Amino acid sequence: MPSFHQQINKAHSILRVAIEHTFLGIKGLKIIKNKIRLESYEVRKQVIWIANGLHNFWLSCRKPLLNHS
């Protein structure tokens, strides 16, 4: 494979791994793991937004600890 294609594949791989780790972190929340039995689409969507916010908050609290290692 030419070098250009290798660089594109490497960038794609790095991005894919980052996205998969994000999904894994969000799915780690019990409220997302279990089936959401709420009727309203808007409420289910809010639950997902809250889970994303919690995940981002967790990451922001964790990053300073990682920088000191």
C-alpha cells in the first residue's frame, strides 16, 4: 500500500478506537445498559444526553490525574 493510504488507515484506526472507547464509557452506565422503558422519545433522548454529560464530566475529572503520572 502506498504511504498515503497507510496514513489514512492509521488516522481512521485512531479515530475508530477513540469512538469505541467513548461508546464503551457511556454504555458502562447502568441506566444505559438496561432497556429504557420510557414512552416518550424526548425523555429517552434526555437520558442519553445526561449519560453523555456524565461521561464527559468523568473524563474531565480524570484527565488531571492522568497528567501527573
